[in-house]
Amino acid sequence: MCALRLRYHPSFHAKAMNDVQAPIPVVVRGASGRMGQAIIRLLGARSDLALAAALVRAGSPATGQPAAPGSNVIATAALDEAVEARVLLDFSIAPAFDEGLTLAVERRLAFVSGTTGLSAAQQAALDEAARSIPVLWSANFSIGVAVLARLGAQAATLLSEWDCEIIEVHHRNKKDAPSGTALALGRAVAAARGIDFGAVAQPARDGIADAPRDPAAIGFAAIRGGDIVGEHTVLFAGAGERLELHHAATDRDIFAHGALAAAVRITRLSPGRYAFAELLGQGMA
Ligand SMILES: NC(=O)c1ccc[n+]([C@@H]2O[C@H](COP(=O)([O-])OP(=O)(O)OC[C@H]3O[C@@H](n4cnc5c(N)ncnc54)[C@H](OP(=O)(O)O)[C@@H]3O)[C@@H](O)[C@H]2O)c1
């Protein structure tokens, strides 16, 4: 996670003050997916946000259909020029991510994304976009996971000699492994120990090892099955004892609630790259 300070931009603030009663118009991209549908459903129950457009993949059977049961917004593959929006919420897939980020920059929309499996080039594109729009990408919009990352970093320092392994469990349809959240937790541990994550991350083990475990390694194990929403364990193993910090998500709505809370806050901020944990620090929990 980056550690930028929140920067309030007078024009965003003035706009927010003027629209104090008006809901913030939101574009949801990946609208036909599990997260997209959860976000649209929860948007319907809020007075501070309103669905302005629902974007789906070109050729998707959802095109031309109501964005969700009872919605008067019709799902489209392209954002109509006439649609006025302030923020784009992207929960799609990594190969489709660039297109969404480009759209946000072109239309000067704040950008909030939870799409995982991004490449280093896509992360760099987020940094570049942050020069012109407010940008928040998070591998996990759960408040509990944000706290888990902080606790993991603390334990990594206190137990600096202990081995660290991260175990994640997800539903059978998850495409990327290890999960973006597991990698973010690993980065938090590495940063707390002052080591280069890329040099110590060990994403998979198979076969017969020709050397003992590297004490600095951060190992990952990914389990897939059924409809498990998402579980993460940061395990620290010492001699004769171990500590496990565990988070279980039982309801996908937690991510949607977190993303919507981020969408409200980011529209008040100036261009820049923000982390979900920073917004937590602003009383979001
Ligand atoms: N950060 C978090 O807290 C968090 C939490 C949960 C999930 N996630 C991540 O969020 C993403 C979505 O998760 P999900 O469970 O909702 O997956 P999903 O059900 O597979 O939804 C992905 C959606 O993206 C759509 N899509 C693909 N290409 C597109 C394009 N060019 N334009 C618009 N939409 C496009 C897909 O449409 P088709 O089906 O028509 O191809 C699908 O509806 C994944 O990367 C997942 O790992 C993040």
C-alpha cells in the first residue's frame, strides 16, 4: 500500500458542498459480475450515490438488459457521451482493466477498482492516471482485511525470526492465484521487515526441495473450492509455537460496501493515488 497523505482539492470540495443533497452519479463496470451485481443492489439502497451507467463486456448477453432486477438503467458496453458521472467503479477482469482506466481518464472520473491479477505495467498505469484523476485500487475492500494487514505487519516486526506463510481460500471460479489480497498481505510483511517482497515471495511449492526453507521467504498457498467467499491466514511459525492471524469473509457485500464508501470519499479528493487503508484512517471504520 502506498502511504500518500489525503489531499483535499478545493474544486472537488466545492462541488461536493454544492451537491450536498444530490446523489453522486456512479458508473459500474463489470456490472454483470458477482461484485458488479452486489454493488448495484446496494447502490439502490443509498441516497448519497446513484447508478448512472452499468458497463458490461461487448457482446455480453447482459447488454440491453436492466442493470439489475427492477433497475431503470440499461446495461451497455460503452459509456454514452451524455451520461454525467463523477466516479467509475471497476470490478472486472485484469485483461479488461486497461480499457476501464482509460475511460476514467478520458472522462475525468475518479477511479475506484478492486479488479485483481493486475500486472506491474497495469499498476504503473494506475500511477500515471493518478496524475490527472483521483485513483484508488485495492485488492480487498474489507475493513477486517485492512486491519489484518496492519496486525500482520506488526507481528512481522515483533516476530522477526519466525517463518511467515500466507494461506488463502476462495471459491472455485476465482481466476488468479495467489489472491491479490494474499500478495498485499505478503507485501505488508516484507515492508515491515524491510526486505524486498519480489526477492522473498514464494508463490508455490512442488516436488522435492534441494535446500531448507529460506528463513526470509514468504510462502503462499492457494486453495480453491465451492462457493467460499474468501479467507486469509497470515501464519508466523517459530520453534515450538505459532501464531495465526485469520480473516474470513462470509458475505461478498462487505467488499461492495467498502468500495461504495471509497467512492463517496474519493470524489472529494484531488488527483492522486490513494489506498483503502488511508481512507480507514479517516474514520471509515
Ligand atoms: N477488491 C476486492 O475487495 C474484491 C472482492 C471480490 C472480488 N474482487 C475482484 O473483482 C473482480 C470481479 O470479481 P467478480 O467476483 O465479480 O468476478 P466475475 O463475476 O467474474 O465478474 C467479472 C465481470 O467482468 C466482466 N467483464 C469482462 N470484460 C469486461 C469488459 N471489457 N467490460 C466490462 N465488463 C467486463 C465480466 O463479464 P462477462 O461475464 O460477460 O465476461 C464479468 O461480468 C475480480 O478481479 C475479483 O478478483 C475484488
